[in-house]
Amino acid sequence: MLVLSKPSKYIFLVVLFTLFSCHKDPKSHLEFVNGYWEIEQVTFPNGETKTYNFNETIDYIEIKDNMKGFRKKMKPNINQTFSTSNNEEMIEAKIENDSLNLYYATPLSTWKETVISTDENQLIIALDNEVTYQYKRYKPLDINISENE
């Protein structure tokens, strides 16, 4: 019987997940990447994870048909609007080696993320340094305050 250490289990699961999801056309991920995303969990190369129960900011991603776009940090307001700065991370999406890669550029840095999996509710990406980010589709809080309460 094969027994894996905790970090090895996470690496094994990521590799297994990647192998099974690689049959999907990487361009099909583009239809789900756009929109508002809230970080759920980060998995580090050593297998440790950090879970986010609450986020003050969310990511808005927009990639156009020309495979170029941007990501911007947004802060949800109680009235279902957003506050944001004018800072954007420019994105260029490329299909390479059966993967959808997102290349980012800011005045201070450049980096690449690979989309591991996505659907209408979840986005999983990996950075060059093998840190994996798991996002869930952002859903605004529904706060109904009745005048009678």
C-alpha cells in the first residue's frame, strides 16, 4: 500500500487533476475566466494551504477576443457597487503546450499564470513558482433590511 505524506498528497492531487483536465481544449477556459473572482485558498509548493474566509477585495478579470485584457482589484460596497483604483494589471492570454497561460505586466513586474481548471463557479490557476490559487465566483451579499424590523 502506497502511503503519501501530506505535501506529497497535495502535489499528487494537483498532478492528477491536471492530467484529467488536460483533455479539455484550453481555449474553452476563456469563456469562464472573465468576471468577478474571490480568492478561496492558496496551496504552496510544500503542500501547506491558506484558506480565505473573508476578502475585502475581489479580482475583476476581462479578456477580449483579441486575447488581451486586464485584472483589477475591486472592493465591494454594501449597495452592490464597487470601489476601485485606476490600477490595472495588463493580461495577454496565450494557448501554449495545451494550456491557457495568462501573461501579466505592470510597471514593476511581469509574471505568468497557467489556468489549471475553470467553470462558471471556480477558477484554479498556478503561478510559475508552483503556488496554486483557487477562486470562487464572487456573489454579492444579499442584505435585505426591512423597514418593519
